Amino acid sequence: MSTGPHAEDDRRTLWQMPPRPPWLAQVNALGVTMDMAGVVPLDEHSLLDAARRNTGLDDFGDSEWLPHFRRLIRAMEEEARLNFFGRILTRSDLLVYLEARLNITEAYKRHPEIDAQQISAPVFILGFGRSGTTILHETLSQDPQFRSVRMWEALWPWPAPEEATYETDPRIARAQARIDVVNAVSPEWANMHAQGGALPVEDIEFTYSAFFSEVWGCGFQVGSYDRWFAAQDPAYHFWWHTRILKLLQWKYRKPHWLLKNPTHMPRIPQLLKAYPDAKIIFPHRDPVASADSVVNVEGTIFSWRTDHVYAGDEFAEWIDVDTRVRKWDDVMRWIDEGTLREGQHAHILYADFMHDPMPAIRALYRDLGLAQDASAFARMQTFLEERNRGTLGRTASYRKSASSDPRVVAEREKYRRYQSRFGVPDEI
């Protein structure tokens, strides 16, 4: 992967920004004439003071988060190239996460017994992004033995969710309203990724309030923060991860958490240190095809906030073939060495899931030793049938690599060991 300007064979150069809605283009054009940083400040003092005023609270908890937060907002100002609406959206988001942090801290102060909660045998869906992780997550969440973190409780985890009102909580509508804003900014987004106030989210979406996660590199072009995070011990990230799950299950728990986070893949040993009895599902898809899709999705996400998508070398790690190969090499080594024990990991091919999902799902349950229930499988089947009839069954269009491209030929050779080990078919 080149540094600085992209090489000609870099798939990021193929991505094109979709037309902006007229209202959004007008807003951003107006912002150019203003002091955007003064009108929409993203400095520490302004953000922390606003969060305190909005909640009436002043304790953000431990001090370890603050250096992470400072590094992040500096990268946002210096590297993210935010336009006017991008600054508005970013300030709004940061306040939600800061307020969540204040409320989580207050919850633990009022109810120290929350910390005694035990998290038993959580199930994690890992693997490369755009390999069917989201649809698999949604499908398995139809099984009543699983509890997944929904968008609304990820944004506003306090008061702790309760079983009696879980499906009717007013925070669902609040979360949906925020998603509606994104869909208005980017109408094509709805066909790329299923989102809804009551739908499950990735782990990185409920750990925003740690300000210590690769989630920021998925939403912003902040290369310095990404590189810095990659060099850190992730223990604090997993501590906050556990802290939130304990709070969310305090008044509503099920036998297992069902979680999804492709970005946990390089940190599996640390994940297992936090959750020794975790079970891990690895979806597998042609890595050339998934890389094309990742570029399209991330370009779209970046475009919510900037007019300069892929202008630098941000996001290189996520599509660099050598880095991606190394991640699967590590997984194979952890399996062979016994870091991932038999019965602790299971595998599913994207092609099998898309062709005939239920046999593939039953195989996952068998390999992981999960309780199988005919009614749960029936719920999954019904969910998939209804989803495929709706708008979310449509596939977003994007520029795909050609099998004859010299870059693809070279990538295919590097992925050969991985694809052979897990029987991953070529899709391109």
C-alpha cells in the first residue's frame, strides 16, 4: 500500500462520491463563508461543559479516557477535513457519547452492585467487514437465548433497559430519528447497511464513550488517531466494553450476549483475556470482494462529514492486502496453537449462508455447542424471508474489481492459503 497519494491500482481511486441532496450542498456551501470552528466548536472545554449542563452531572469517571479524547478531537480538527454539516453532526454525536459517559459513571456510583454482574459465554461474530456479519448478527438475534445491544441502548444506556419495556422504550424513537438524519444526508446508505433504532449494533457502537476504539477510524479520516490506537494495549477498551454490558444486563439479561465486531479480529487474545469463555464465529467471504465493498461503505460514511473522501492515506490498513492476510494468518496460528480451542470457534461461508442459510446456521450451533430450539430456527427463517421481501434485501451497487486486474491476480495469490484453509470460493 502506498503512502501519500494513492497508487493507480488502489481500489480507493475507483470510489466516486454520490450526488449530495441539494439541501445538504447548500448548507455546506453556506458554511464556507462562516467561521465554522467558532459556530460549531469541537474543543474540549466547550464539549465537556455542554455535556455537564445537559445532564446536570459532572463526574466523567476514571481519568484514563481524557488523553484518548484529547487526541481524538485534535485529529478531528487537523485531519478529518470536516465540512459545515460534518461539524454539526460530529458535535451532536460527541455530546451524546459524553453524556452517556456521565450517566454510566453516575449509574455505577448509585448502584455499585452492577459491577457484580457476570457475563457468561458471550458469542462474538468476527471476520472481515462486508462478509455478511451484519445479516448473520440480525438473524441469530432472533433466537431468544441471545441478548444483543440495540442502537437505542448503545446511545442512551441509562436508565438501564428493563425487560417489560424493552420493545417500547421511547429511546427507540429517539435513535431512529438520528438514523433518519443520516439517511437524509446519504439516501443510498439504507441499501448498504441495515440500521434502525431497535436493530443490533456492532460493539464499537456501544463503546464510543470510552473514546478509545477503532470506531473513530471507521467514521472519520483521522489517521494519526488510528495509528496511535493500534499501538496501544486494548485493555481499557475491553474494560469499558464489559462495564457497559454489565449495566445493560442488570435489569434484563439472557443466557448469552450475541455480539458483533469485525475490528476485534487482531485482538482475539485480549478479547479472550476479558471473556475467557467466549465463543467466536468467523464468517468467510472472498476477501477481494469484501475489500471492494468496504471501500464503498467507508467512502459513503466519510462523505457524511467531509467533501474530501480518501484525499489522504486514511483507512489504508483496512484494505491493504498484506495487513488483511496477516490478520487471517494470526487467526490460523491461534487455532493451531490452541489459543482458540475446539468448540470455542466456528466458521460459516458467506456463499453458503446466502444460498441456504439455515443448514449453515445449524452447523454453527453444533460446532459451538449452543442450545438448539426448533422454534428459534423458525423465527430466523421467518426473519430472513421478511427481510428479503423488504427494501433491505436490495444490494447496493458499487465498483467491483475485475478478476483480470493485475492487482486482483496478485491479491488472489496472497490470499491463497487463507481461502484454501477455510474453503472460501472466489466471488469475482
